Amino acid sequence: MKTIFILITLLTIAINTQAKRPNILFIFTDDHGYQAISSYGSNRNKTPNIDRIASEGMRFDNCFVTNAICGPSRAVILTGKYSHLNGFMTNGNRFDGSQQTFPKLMRQKGYQTAVFGKWHLKSDPTGFDDWKVLLGQGPYYNPPMKSEEGTKKIEGYTTDIITDLTLEWLKGGREKDKPFMLMCQHKAPHRNWQPGPDHLNMYDDIEMPYPETFWDDYKGRSEAAATQTMTIANHLSANDLKLNQPKNFTTAQLEAWNAAYTPKNKAFQEAKLEGKERIKWQYQRYVKDYLRCVASVDDNIGRLLKYLDDSGLAKDTVVIYSSDQGWYLGEHGWYDKRWMYEESFRTPLVVRWPGVIKEGSVNKDFVSNLDFAQTFLDIAGVSKIPDPMQGHSLVPIFKGKTPEDWRKSFYYHYYEFPGAHSVRRHYGVRKDHYKLIHFYNLNAWELFDLKKDPNELKSVYSQPDYQEVVKDLKVELNELRKKYKVPEDTRPVKRVNRKPKKQEPAKKNK
Ligand code: CA
């Protein structure tokens, strides 16, 4: 009798422990540079709700992406593998949803998984109990959204809608006895930066500061930096600059829009600005619209945090905020991403986990979107990953205990050339405060000493003082390429052959 009682007690403890596995709310944006987050020191905007996650949790100052472009970053996060192994190297690829991903493994372990918002991988989501996603990039207003039931247009502002869907699922869509992995993925603040109705006139009365490198002349680096097509001076369209009326708006949306932009556009046409004055006007228009989109994201994160508080879920839920890569807000005279230069290579990452992460902590280890999958799986208690991933769980770092053998260098590879914005293909390595980049189709190398030149304006690759560093970093680069199984042939491949995987028992989607 006593033995049975003990067994029942142990079983109850086991069930309760199982039930107490934390939920994960992963809030993800598209193209949000750390320079536009106040906890990262923005001098242009305030993001009180993202800051709250940071101040109640941990801010990561060296979170690098493996390939700074939208779709590829998402594929890396799902698979925990570099682009050359997950098969999604450029935005032109289609994600092979039959491969191993973290949501599938979490479902097998009893987690309920859901994704709402931007997906951007061409194929439909797999491994999710529930999903509703934008088609491709998706618009800022009145987005058609696809689910298993088909595609339906939803009226409103996309950032608000994605949050509404996330909240609806939290409140009534999920099975309350299961832990969840919920991904709330915004289109914002991706191009073409259409602000929401609440923020159309935000920042009207101020002039945004210019980054130190705004007037960069691209000397001191290889020809790659000078031959891109992503400058604020020459490569913003009339739609980007809101000189055209938007399409697919409702009458009320268009009225609000016209009230905000028409008088300003008229003043601009009359001013006939030229040269630097025109470039400055374009920067102000661009950066303000971008930051207005960020303001909506931050407001909506506030709604999610409030719900977690009000519902009592906050204490059992890990909240993560990140973006698919960093972004240029006028640094080097640019918008967009793609480069291994800091602004796009580094992405924001803040994580709150009550009782585990020390409040207000800051971490400077080299972490990456390559680590996200294994981190989620570790949190969920998945100890066996059938097809090995290439990152490392961040959970020990969350606990303030960086493993002794944590990575000291990081490999990067961007493939999309020819392509939008004409950024040359390159790979490279970051180690200590050095960064070595190889634009291999130009056979051009760059080396930056980030201590002396944090803005990466002058390559020291050919300087005699740095030849030992060059030698060391080339060895490191080759070792990393071997370690991560990077093919010698650097041309994009369509698909890496792999054994067909046994399908998980699917509940809704296969
Ligand atoms: Ca992106």
C-alpha cells in the first residue's frame, strides 16, 4: 500500500513537472535594427515595451545572423542550420518543409505550436498546430492571410492584426493544459514603411539626428561598398517616400493618410530641394516612417505583455524579442541589410524568463539566430535532436553560466547576388574585435579592427601591422567552413540531399 502511495506521489510530481514546462512567446520582426531600440541606446526613438523585456531579462549585445536577409534567417531559425544545409540561401528559394524543424520536435514533446504573421518561406508552415500567415511580404494594410481554411483578407493595420490573432489564440485558441510555443511574427518595420493610423504624425515636429557615417564616400574598402544600390540618396522609390497615394486602402484609411502626407508632400514639391538638402529630406521621410512602424510594433508588444500579466501567464512564459536581421537607418548612407558590416550582421535579442534570467543583465557572448532552435528545444526539455543542428542552446547563458567552450568566432555567408540592392556575395569571420570579409567573386578582402574603427570605414587588410591577424583569421575561417560543412563551390545550390524523414503524426497540417 505504502509503495503504491509513493508511486502515485512520484507520478503526480512527474506530471506536475511536465505541466510546468515554460511557455515560449517568440515575438519577431522583420528588419528591426538595434539602433532603433532605446535599450540598445537609440538616439532616435523610444521602445518602452521592448525595453521592459530587456530590463526584466537579458539583452544580448552580440547576436549575429548567419546570412542577413529575411527568408534565409527564418529558415536558419526553424532548422538550426546554416543556409547551405537547410537549402534556403536567398529569398528566391522555397523552404523544404519536410525537413527537421524545432516546432515539429516540440510538438512531439507535447508542446502546442502556433505561428501568426509573416512567414515568407514560400511553402506553407509545417509543424504547427495552428497558423495564419501573410502571403509573401504581405502589405501593411488590409492583409490577405492564409491558413488551412484558405486565404481571407482582414481589414486593418497588419501589426495590430497579427497581435490580435496572437491574443485570440492565447485567450481561446490553445489547449490550456499544454505548454505552448507561440510565434508572433510581424511584417513591420520592413520596406515600404507604412505607418499605422495611430502614428501618422509622430515625429512631425522634430529633426531626426544623422548617423556619423551618413555621408560615407565608401573609400577605404573594396569596390563592393561603393557598387551597391541601397542608398537613401539614389535608391528610394516614390512609394518608399510616400509621394504616391497608397493602394488597397479603405476610404477612411486613405483620408487619414492624405491628411498626414498631402500637405507635407506639397511643401516638398514647392521647395524643389536639390543635392544634400534633398538627400536629407529623403532621410527624414524614410527614417520617420520606419520609426513610426517600430512604434506600432512596440505598442503591440505592450498589449502582449499586459495580457501575460493579467492572465497570470507571465511567470511561466519565456518572452523573446528579436528580428530576422539588423538594418541600416542611414548608416553609410544606406537603408536595407545584407552586409556582414555591424548594422545588419547584429540583430536585437532580448529575453525575459522570470526566475531564471537575472533582471537587467547584459550579455556580450557571440550568440546567433543559429542558436534559437536548440534554445527552444532545451527550454522544452527535448534532449535528443535526431538530425544534429549547428548552434548551441542559450539556456546556460540565460542562467548566467556561459560554457567554457562557447564559440569565440563566428562564420557568416551572404549569397544573393545578382539580386536586389546589388550587394556582392561574401563570407567572413568575426573573432575578438576583428572582422575578415571575403567578397569572393571580386576576389577582394577586407579586415576591420572594430576597436579602432567601430564604423568599419577603413579596411586594414593590406597594412603590415595586421598581417598576423589576417593569417590567423584565414585559418579560423577555413576551420569554420569545414566545421559547418560549407561546400567549396560557393554558388547557391537548390537543395542539399538528405534522407527522407519519418513524418511526425500530424494533428492538423502534415
Ligand atoms: Ca528581414
